[in-house]
Amino acid sequence: MQKPRFLFPRDTLLDLLCIISRRPSYHCIHRQPVFQASLRHASTSTRPPPTKPTLAPRVPLRMLLDRNPDHTSAISKIPIPKGERGEKFTPSRLSRPIGLPYPPHPGQNAPHSHMSWSERRDSYADPENVQVRRRLLVRTLLRPYFQEWKRLEHFQGKSFVGSDRLFRREKALWFPNLWGWTLAWDGAEGRDTTPVLKGKVSLVSVQSGVWAETQVRTFLGEKENPELQRLIKENSRLVQKVEVNVQDHWFRALLVKLFKNGLRKSRPESEWGKYFTVRLSRDSGKGLTEDIRDAMGLLNSQVGYVYLLDTECRIRWAGSGHAWEGENKSLNAGLIRLLQEAREAKDPVRPALHADAVREGDLQEAVQKALA
């Protein structure tokens, strides 16, 4: 009978068994570095034993899930709903300027990066950038999916009420530069909004769907606000309308591209280059990030917003949701005031609008005196 053959010689197996038997156990105190630091020999060291670490206070889970436990936006400080069942939330009037603290420039907030591979590697290796991206991912992950849709229950999603008067030019903040493709034949590669906005008084509408377009129409529509349309037609050299279509998903942005011809037919050719489609950013420092949205008061991507900008891209007035009573009147009076400032900047000798007529709300008399 043939003897069985082993893979290793018998002597080698015996040596391996001896080595394993001499190995210290996993539960041995000398194998645990935590206990090694706590051992102290009286004859060799006088350092006191380490104290027991104190546990951090427990933070409620709702505080971790909520980005702003004070129920105000982090940057613009606009009150937001708490998200509780049966809550009665009323939007407050916008009492402080919104926007960015620095003027916009072409190339800012672009979704594409011009950094080299070495610069990108250093950016991903930077601990601060890593922490920023980590907070952004955690915030996006923990945010409820239907949070913005649930906020539509409160006054149809209205975030704030427009101010009664314009923000002062010295205190007003800037509208950010956005990058997106337009309806123009040469606008498929993408353009910046700053060159289009500078030099004219601009009415910028930000929407993402039919619901938001309906809300914007209550401010800028021909039937809802005919006085505004008359001012725009009579001062077409100084006033312009700019539309920004914000999409948070690549598939919805693709649908907008597919139906581009239908959007062209619904507006004159002169407005094709003023219709921008912008993607929401999913990374830090690229595109329309969440911090930029918070700064400009764009708190709900499902709601329509209207911004009145001066010739330097400063946000002088803003509205959201459906127009309430008095908001269109404030918007029209603010537009007249900005037209006055634009004329004074071009021709200081030309007489200005009568401020008394604007305060009284007699817009027709103010416009007639200005155009006389």
C-alpha cells in the first residue's frame, strides 16, 4: 500500500505548530495598544494614569438632519418652515439685501473646471476641500427627498414677500454669474449671464417647471401686470427680461434641449440669447452650488423667483412664488426708480422722475413726466 504524500514535510509542520503555540493570544493585554498606554510602572514613570474620556453630549437626530436648526436659511437668514406636521408657516417680508458680497465676473461658477491634473489632485488631497465635499455629500444624503415639495403646502411654496421699496445701492448685494446654454444658434456651448446683465436694468426670472413659470407670470405677465409690460416696451433700450431655467437632473435638462425649437417659437428671436438653462451643482465650487442659492434667496427649486437688477448686477428687489397684493406695485415703482438712475448715469442733465408721484403710486404720471 502506497503511503500518502504530504504537501509539507513532517518537520516543517511541527515547526509551524510550535510557532503558533508560542504566539500570544488575541486577548493578551500586551497586544492591545490601548492598554499599553494605560500601563504604568511605579519604578520607571511618574506620569499619572490617563483619565477616563468624557463622552460628548448627545445631539438629537433632528438637529443632525436639519441644516439650520434655527429654521432660517444659513446665509440669507430667511425664515423657512420647520417641517413639523400641522405647522402654520407664513412667509415674512424681505427686510435685508440678498446676494453675493462680491461682484460677478465671467467664468465664475462654471460647471467645468480648467484646472490641470496636478491641481485637481492637490485639490482632492487638501483636507479643507475634503471636509467641504464631505459636508456637502452628507447634507445631500440626509435631506428628505420630498422636502421642497412638502414646503409647497405653505402658501404654494412662497419663500418670502417682496420689499416695499428698493434696497439701497450702497447696501445691495450682487447677483451671481451663472453659466448655461441658451436658445441662440451659437449658444449650445454655454454662456455667462454677467455680460448679458451688465449695462441694463434686468428683470431676471428663475424657474424650473410649469408650476414655477405660472408663479413668475403673476409678476411679469401681460394680463397680470400690464403696467410693467408697458414700461418695458417704452424703455426697451434700458430694460430687458432674462429667463433662467434651473434643472436639478440631467434627464430633465435633456428634455429641455430636445424641445428647444418649441421654446424658440414661443418667444421672439431677440430673447433667444437671454434664455439660460442652468444645472444645479452636485459638487463644491462648481456651478450653481447650494451656498450660492442660499445667498440669493433661491430656497426652493420648485418655486419661481423674480429679481430686479440694476446696471451693475446688484439685486435691488426680489419676489417669490405667487405675487401678493402690493408686490407688483412695488416692483413697478422700483423699475421706474432704476430707470431714473440709469438715465442719470448716461445723461445727468436730463430731469429725473418725480419722487412724490412714485410714492403716491401714480405710475402713469411719473412715466409721462419722465418721457416728456
